[in-house]
Amino acid sequence: MSSKYFKYRRAFQRKVHPYDLGVLTGLKRGSDDNHFLLKVYKLDASAFEDYYRYHLEYYLEKDKRNNEHDFFAHVWRIVEKRIEYFDGRDPFSSKHALYVSNTEKLRAFQEFLIPRDKWNIRPNELLLTEKDNLIAELREKIGALEEKLSKLEDFEVSVKAMVQDDHLPTFIDLIRQLKDLTLPNGRKLLKSDYESPYYKLVSMYFTYEGKDIPISTARNYFVKKDPKDAKKGVKIEEHEKLFKIVPKKKS
């Protein structure tokens, strides 16, 4: 026999793929859906993708007219029907534990399938619930972003300070001096494990030649220059270092 959707093993076939359906004697007519689900019960969730992909590729190669839409619809339908079947069983049956275990695995498989549903094949009530949940989640994120934006607006300035003439390197040299200043007790005046607070300060609150200072430009002045890489970082020349911050003399 053959299966329209799934790859199966031929009767008494010796070498078979672990995802092939059927038993030693082959696949009984009309039982391919059952065998597909029997494999699902035994799979780890990490194998769902490979299992789905294995049979999808078989289906697509079987006929050029086949497409994933039809394959997905069939898989979703048989999984949904089987969950309904287990949910309708007698909860006091001796097989109840098995029914619960199989249902949990099928629901996990459904969770894997959901992101693949590009065609909204799932029931409308499920889609509406997901959309309602998504809308609620997005509203929460928007609220958090609005609150964050409101706080950031406190740090906005209407007019940035302008670095005069061609002295951007001179100004940045002063910033670099600030981060290296040492207090009388030997500790650093400013402590930061990263250079970003300094170059972001320059880019955020200062302009140069009538334009904003790109953060990449400011960052280049704080890159530790490797002598082997002449293109890395920007060197401040000695003639550009016009000021020197020194400790105040004790009176």
C-alpha cells in the first residue's frame, strides 16, 4: 500500500529510517495516521522539527502539485482529532494514564506546529485567543516603552553645546583626561569598565562644525589603538592637546 502524506516502510524491509512508519510486515491500509501519531508519542520535543520535516519532504517530492499548506492541514487535523478522542475517554478507565500522557505529547506537538501555521488553518477561536494575548502583550510593551521614553526626555536638550573651530580632538582629549584623573587617596575620580559613557556623552550633548557628532566618530577617539593596525582608532596629535588638567596645589 502507499500513504498519501507519510513515508512508510515496505514489508520486511531490513534497513529503515527511524521516522519511517509501519511495522515489520509493512503498513496496514488506512493506518498511516495512527502510525504517524504513535511516533509522536515516543519522540522528544527536540525531534519534532526533524520528524515533521522528514515526512513533509517525502510529501513534496511525491507529487509536484503537493504543498506544505495541505500537509500541515492534514497533520493539524489528525492531531486535533486525536486529542478530542482522548479527552472524550472515561477518566476512570485503566488506560487513563496513557491517555493523559499521549494527550500531553500531542499538545506539545501542537505547540511546535503553531508557528508554522502561515495559513491560519487552526480554529478561529484559537486564533482569536492568540491575537487577544498578543494585543495584551504588545500593549504592555508599549506602556513600558512610553514610560522609558518619558524618562529619557528628561535628558534631552534643546540646543547642544558646540565645540568651536576645529578643536574636536582638543575637547575629547580633555574628556580622556577626566577619566584618568586620580584623587588624593589614590582612587580614580571616575570609574567605568567601559569607554561607552564617555563617547556617548560627546555624541549626545555636543556638536561639531554645526553638525551632530556621530557616535561612531566619537567612539573612534576612545579605541585603544593597536600599533599593528594603523586604521584602528583616531590618534590625537600633540599639537591638538592644548590643555592639561592638573591637581590643585594644597594651600
